[in-house]
Amino acid sequence: MMLPYIILTRASRYATAPVDLRLLSSGLTAVEIEGVDAHTVIIRLQEGLFSQPWGRVFRDDSLPFAPGYSIKLNGMTVQITKTNTKGHPTEIRYSFELALDNPLLRWVTWSSRGFVPFSPPTAGQRIMLKKPSLFWWL
């Protein structure tokens, strides 16, 4: 749901659409982001990806993930490293071809003001993003 929002927001500001757009996490859950090295972050989702009703629109519970599942996308590789008992990813490793601090990559996170700039953690650093409010606009 957020990807169309980002694209439409950029279009309303007459900004060009990015070549690639990646959403590393979604949902109303706390998220920990750990820097592994200059190209890699690990995302830990407190409740698991696709664990909430809206998330199951994108991935049904009848299609559980297993640790080790990996997919190569343009410019990055995604690997599920841990799942909960329902097969929802709780830890995901994202490895990028470009360094995380490369200016060609733009990082944002959701806030009560909408999307705001975000700097990914460096190697060994951990950042905790608290669970967003369901009623963030109030």
C-alpha cells in the first residue's frame, strides 16, 4: 500500500519516479534495524512481516516462508533468516550492491508527518523504530 503512496506523492510534486523502489518493512509493528557491513542491514520485526490482517492481502498464511529463502532483485538480495511459527519473517537480511550510504540510495521511514529522511545504521549499530500508531494522523 505504501509503494503507490510514495509514487503518487512524488508525482504530485512533479518529481520523477525512482528506477527501483524497495519497501524493507511494513505494518504496525516495532522494527529493529542492524547494520552488518557497508552493504547490508538486518531487519527484525517484532510481530513478523505479513502477520497483521492487511499484510495477509499480500501473502496468505497458506504460503509460509522458511529460513533460508532468498531472492535476488535488481541491486539487492533478500534473505529470510528467521520466521515465527506461522512462517512470517521475523528477521530479514538485505544486501545491496551499492553501499548503504551511497547518495543514489534514498532512505525514508514513516512518521506522524509522513515519510521523513532516515540514515541506515552503520556496521554494529542498531536502531529501534517504535510501533507506529494506528491513528497516526490524529
